[in-house]
Amino acid sequence: MAQDVQKLERYFRQHRKLAYALIIIVVLMVAGTIVLSLKIQNHQAYVTTPEAHDQTVNSTLQTLNVGELKKHLTKKEKKCIVSTLGKKVAKRIFLDLKDSDKIGKKTLDKIASCLPGDISGGNNNPKGNGGGSKGKIALTPPPYNGRISPSLFLAEPPAQSNGFAAYAQPLEFGAQINSYEITTACQFAPKMGVHATTVWTDWGSLEPQPETFTFSGLDSKLSQLSSCGVTDIGLHIMLKNNWGTTEPGIESPPADPNKLYTALTAIAAHYKSLNLPNGGRVTRFALGNEYESANHWPSSISSYTSLLQGAYQAVKAGDPQAQPEESGTGGSCFGVAVGNQLLQSGYDQEAIDYVNSYYGVRPAFNYAGQITYISQLQNFLLNADAKSRFACRFNTWFSSLYSVNLGYSTSQIHYYAPWDDLTTVFHFVRNGLQLGGKPASFPIEVWELGYGWPDRTTYNQQNHSQTVVKLLATAAGEGADRIIYWKLLDEMFKHQGSGGTSPSRDVGLVQEDQAGNYAMDPPATAYQVTVSKLSGATGAKSVDTGNPSVWVYGFNFSDGHTVYVAWTADNAASDTISLPIATSTVSVTDITGAVSQANPSSIPVGPSPVFIQ
């Protein structure tokens, strides 16, 4: 017996690898039998009780929880989902995402098409044109979930009985002109119809010593602008003063707010009495610039909003006709703020789409297309990088600003993102103003409106020309009655040289060549045509053609005539539209100024806007 045991031990030592392999095979066979048994039980449960399966899947689907959904899908359903979404997306959803991640609503709809019942994924927000608005944001908000305002940004300009929303003043266009380029700018401003601009100054420059004011330097610049037809001027008065602020030398709160208010009254009174050429006026006084950014305003938001009411009264005391304004919200802020509100309101996929689109044209914001699921978006919107990088303390800025009572007479937007995201920004702002107690007719102006593009090597002049018109027409069509384009003169080469990249907002209307010479290239002509057609309009409305890819705005004038601007979305096919014009033919003007005729019931439109009347 002992000899037999010894022989067996010698055999195992000689054939150890084979023995281990046999053991592994036996273990795998046992495990496979258990798994197969479980699969058969699961399949049998589905086969025998399909209603229970359907109910479980549908109930799980409504929670949007990846982990739970994966547990209840059949092989056929999984195969359908892979086919519908594509292998890459399906792999991300069913392998890469954590169980706590949520599925975006667009993806959810595709998954739902492979599952039983008539579940739509809870997506109750159709795209396109509803109630006269267009864009990427749905018009039916989900029930209030307790995380943010129960009202989604749906407010539109108040319409009169004829469908047009009245402007607070006749529609006016302008362009940004820096103080060092006024002489060159005045060669182009009159022929382009540039009648408005904004100028930066600061409290310390105008009052270098207490109760000692020096206006001559600024007056000289304003006189030069006004002499060439730029007669409607707004001032950004930066809160920088070497003797009167809490942090001398940088923008910061006044040590004594009453001294600031006294200065604002004196400034407004001075420009009320100043006789500028051509009847020029300083009509608007903004307290600072983009103070939602900690880079511009290192103090708290509340320290700024607390100044607004006193500043409003001070400006009005100096000139009752003047328009006190807040600092304006930077274009970098709206993508974060709108994306956050969409996400918190339950529009997951729309939030992803909006953020990717909004920051896709800004060279400094390299997030475009990189956000694909909700946990990424949450991290992007809520972490410290988003708040500092995108210069937006949105958690307090909008609610604090919009709730200020009598702190400003006009809300101010700055914008450099894609033209088709601008409508949503207007709805977001208008809704916030109304939630803050402002009337539906509260004026909105755009003090900065620019063409965003990735870098100089990808700059496309034709796209720029078309986008100029789309931005101007959209801003005006959504209710802005004063629009300042950033900027009149191009600076692509001045700041960056012939190589490298240039900030998106430095590509101007009047183009500069490498020798520093300027010329009226197509973007300037497109601006000129737009201004000639729309300047002086008294009201605007969005026109529903039945095709969400076609954008149409109508503008009416005090003499009764109407001008329509129409185009298709950038990647949409050309189309024809019908407009309620009681003539046999209409005049169609393209962005170069060329004129043709068309039948009002069959007007051709494409990606390049046309003016119809």
C-alpha cells in the first residue's frame, strides 16, 4: 500500500502540470454548469412571464440607471441596442459607465426603441420651433425636481397684437472701436452705418483726486468718434481708483460708496451738458465690465450688486434720460450657466449637446465634443476649473443680479458662441429677469457680439460673413434693440503675427492684411447690408415656417413695411419658404447686396442669409 502511494506521488510530481490542468477543467465545468443553469432560469422566467419582464424593464428604464437596466435585458434586446447605437456607444454604456451614471435622453430614446411597450424614455421635449422660438432647447420642462428654479428659460419677447415684439427704442447697430484706432475706424464707420459703440474708462481716470475731475482726455476721444457718425456712446466705468477703493490699483469696491455715487452723478451731468459733434450723446453708463468673473471683480457678487441701486440713482440724478446699466455678463459664462440649468432640470442630453456646441468655437475652451455622458458633464460644470476657467460664478451671479430692484435699466449680454445657441441665451436671460421681478418687456442689449472660430489657420471668410448676419439678425429678432459688434477693425495680425493663433473675438469686420492695411472685405459688406436693411426697425418676431431647419425673423418699421431675414441651419439642405407678403413678387437681397426677385409663395433659402421685402 505504501509503495502504491509512493508511485502515485512520483506520478503526480512527474505530471504536475497535467494534474493542475485537469483540476482547472473540472472547476470551469462546474462553474459553467451553474452559470448556464442561472441563464436558463432567467430565460425561462422571461419566456413564461413576458409581462413581468416588460414591466421590470420599463420601470428600470424610467430611472435611467445603467446598472439596473443591464440586469434585465435579454440577448435579443442587447443585440438590437448594439445595432441601434453602434458598438462604440453601446460599449461605453454597458461596460464603461458606472452603475450610478445616468443615460442621456437622446441615447435613452434609441435604447427604448429596442425594448417592449411604448416607453419614450420620458423625453417630453421635442426640438425645433415651438411658439416662435428655435434652437436646441425643448419647450416643455419636466416637473420641478427641487434642485433649481421650477421654471425653465422659456420666456420670449412680449408680442403685440400684430405678432411683433416692440423695441424700447428703434433698432440700432454699432461696433467696438478701441481708442487707439479711432482715426482708422472713422474711414469705415460712416459707410458701414456704425452709429454706436462702447468706451472703457475708470473712476480714477475721471476723478484722479477727491472732488477733482478731469474729462478732457475722454472728451477728445468721444468728440472724434461723434464727428464720424458714431453718436450713441456707452461707457464702461471700471471701479478702479488709487484713492477711493478698498484695494487701490485694481477693480474693487469703493471704500466709501457715497464717494462713488457722487462721482457718477458728476460724470452723468458732465456728459448731459457736453455738446458733441453731430448731436452725439453718452447715453449709457455701465458699472464695470463682466463682474461675474473673479478675474474682473475679485470681491463678492453681493458687494457688487449692493452698489447697483445707489449707482442707478446717482446716474439718474446727473442725467434723468441716461440709462444706467450693469456690467454685462461675459460670453464665457452662459454656456456653463445654461448647461447647468438644463442638467438640473432633467435635460441631460440637451445639456451635453449645448455645452459641447457652445464652447466648440473658442480656442481657449477645448471641451468641444469631449463630453459624452452625464458624469463628465457634472464634473465639468460643477468643479472649480469650470468656475474659474470659464469666469462664471453662476451659482450666485444670475440670481443676485436679476433680483436687484432698480439697479439698472437694461440687461447686457456679451456673446461669442455659435449663432444657433444665441436664442437659448436670450430665453435664459429673459426668464431670469422675470423671475427676478422684471417686466416681460425689460430691455436687453448686446454690448459685445463676435464671431467665434478655433484659430487663424481655420478662419473662413465666407463663414464669417454669413455668421455676422445670423448673429445680428438673431440678436435683433430675439429683442435686442442695441447691438455692438466686436469689433470694427480686425486685429488678427496685429497681436499674434502671421503665425500662431488669434483670440476669436479679434477677427473684425474690416480686414487687416499682414502689412497692416485695412479693406472692406465680405464680412464688412455683410454687416453693411444687414444694417441698411434692419436699422430703425420698431419691432421683431420669429416666423414659423413649419421646418425647424429654416430660420426666419421679421422686422417691422414705423412706416408699415416689413423686412424678413431667412436662412437654413449650417448643415441643412436649401429649401423654399412662403411669406405673408401681398405682392406678386418680392425683392431678395443677399449678403453681398445683390438683388433678385422671387414669388412670395416660393422663396429659395439656404445657409447664406437673404433679406426679403
